Amino acid sequence: MKSASSENESIKTVAPESQSRVNAILTTAFTMCPLSRWLYPEPERY
């Protein structure tokens, strides 16, 4: 990943070859969120 700008290091641009990995990481990060699980209880919708 590379920074979108040198002033704001918290926003990153994801290379196309890394996109599926980043999506998997973000999805995994929110699986323990009670509100997300309540809103989307079916795994295929989540």
C-alpha cells in the first residue's frame, strides 16, 4: 500500500493485487461487532 498523501498517513491506496486480502481483513475485523452481526445475521449477506 502507498500513502494517498504525505500529510495524511491514515488513508492508504490499495494495489489491485492486494484488494481481496484487504477486503478479507476488513470483513474479519467487523465479524465481532455486535451491531453488524445483528444487522446482517446471515453469513452470506455479511
